[in-house]
Amino acid sequence: MSGRQGGKLKPLKKEKKKSNDLDEEDLEFKKKQQEEQKKIKDLKEKAQKGGPLVGGGIKKSKKK
């Protein structure tokens, strides 16, 4: 077994490098996305507080 292992052991996966190369356009885009997500979240919360919007669907007549 030791005959096959020669030299230094290599890691199976390389660590991912963090890319911190963000220019002004990227920063503006990220800021815009965060604002939009905030607006959507607020609208969802308001919709949940208001109660159900649907009146109950189709009503069936009960004939005897």
C-alpha cells in the first residue's frame, strides 16, 4: 500500500475564492434588489393582515 502513496497528499476539493471585485453598478443593482424584496415583503404582510380576499367561491343552491 505504501508503494502507491508518493509525495504530498492533495486535497480533494479546492477552497472557493471569494470574489470581492464589485464595481458601482453591481452595488447599485444589489441595493435595488434589496429594496424590491423589502417592498414585496411589506405588501405580503399587509395582505395577510387584511384577511381573506376571496368571498368563499361558488355557492351551491340547495333544492329540496
